[in-house]
Amino acid sequence: MPRNDVTFPSAGGTCAGWLYEPADAVGTPGPVIVMAHGLAGVKEMRLDAFADRFAAAGYRCLVFDYRHFGASSGEPRQLLDIGSQLDDWRAAIAYARTLDDVDPERVVIWGTSFGGGHVIHTAARDHRIAAVIAQCPFTDGLASSMAIPPVTSATVTALAVRDLIGARLGRTPIMVPSYGAPGSTALMTAPDSAPGVEALMPPGADIRSDVAARFALDIIRYFPGHDAGRVSCPIHFAVCENDTVAPTRATLRHAAKAPKGEIRIQRGGHFDIYVGDDFETNVAQQLAFLAEHVPAGD
């Protein structure tokens, strides 16, 4: 689908994104879907596949990279700071509400994995949001931390402490891979992590997959699932039945608190719903949710 490169300000920096126009735009204000990725992810990692389908169904889409990642500004690179990413979500929503032919009261937010937690947190505080799609969402820091093997967790934590101390002394960040093979030192080491992430990469792409290690100290303290009960708009949870990154049981427990929640169990693991037949099933359910709650032509 046709798209334009855009930028918008966020907390003194700049977020870069793509703006998709619907295939059959009629020149009247309509909804917009604001979209962003998960842990160390950038928009080129299959977010275009979802935005293409949404735009074909009549929705404008704003797909953006967080600061410090992808085409967005921010130094040091690959710094994953939860507060900063939540600021970027607020900035993206504010920007989307100013776009031509957008109804500012029909903003949908779509997040996947770590971004799926961000959209729960954000919608619980911005009650103008019309609807939410939280895909394989990170909801529970304790549950996700417990899914990491103890030896790996100890090694990553040691790196995180060194990186945090180094940051306070003005040193270059110590990096840790966001994914790796079982037994390696990385944030995600389940058997499906490496092939799953690599399946999202465009052919020939040179996309960094490491992050500043200090982020590992923040994972266990982030519980966006606790906000699910405060999300007043309709929210679609796409939950993977064998999720090794955002454990399924914890996600379902939190999702059940949403007053207008819709839970759809997806087969497979955390990365399966981005590609192939599982993607087709997943995106069809999301389009049905959008058509019911925020119809493009209404």
C-alpha cells in the first residue's frame, strides 16, 4: 500500500514513521491506527504486513520507531527505556490526532510483544482512545523474568549492573543481544526465539538486535497487565497458546480484567502469528474486531 515517510517530535527528539493512506479514502475524517513494535523491534520487521492489510480495509496507519531505534533519533543507540517509549506513544497519538482526514476521537493503538504492554498502559490513562489491539502482549515482568533460565538471568543481570554503573560514569553502553540460542547470553533464549525473530527480518536487512544491558533491570518491575482493568475502550488480546516470552497464563489472567476485553487464543508460540497461515488467521480476527468497534467507513 502507498505510504509516506513522516517524523514527529517526542521529548526533545524525533520519531520516524510511515503514514499509510487507505486505499479508498473519501476525504472525510476517519480512524487511524497507531502502531509500534516490541523488544528491540523496528517497523521493517513485519509491521508493514499488518499496516498493508489495515490500509486495504480503509484505515490510515501511523507506524513508528521508538527513539534510539531504527530511523528515529536518540543517543546512545539501542537504549530501551520504558518511560521514554511510553513518552513516544503519547507523542505518536498526539501527532496522529492532528493529521488531515483523521477523526481525533477514533484513534486505535496497536502494539505487539513489549509494545503490547505499552498500549495497555497507555489506554488505561488516555480514555479518548477508541480501541486497542494488544498482540502477544508483555503483561507481567515477574512471569517473563521467571521464563528466563536462572544461569542466563544471572549473567544478564551482572551485565545490566555493570552497564548501569558505566552509564552514571559516562561510559559507552554494555550491550546484550535481544535474542539468541538456548544457553546463550541474551534476553530471549527459548528455542523459538532466534528463528522467530529472524523470520521477521526482511531479506538482506541490516537491523541491530542488541540493547543496552541496563534494560534487564527494568523488566521485572514492569507490569502493564495490572492496567487492563482500567482500559475503558474495547481491547483485543491476541494471545499465543505456547508463548515462551510473554507467558500465556499470566497474560490471560490480566486480560480477563479488561471490562471490554476480547481474547483470541492463537496457536503456536510468540513469533508464529507474524507469518504464514497463523498471520492470516490473526490479522483476520483483528480486522473483524476493528470493523465491529471502529468501522473505517463510519
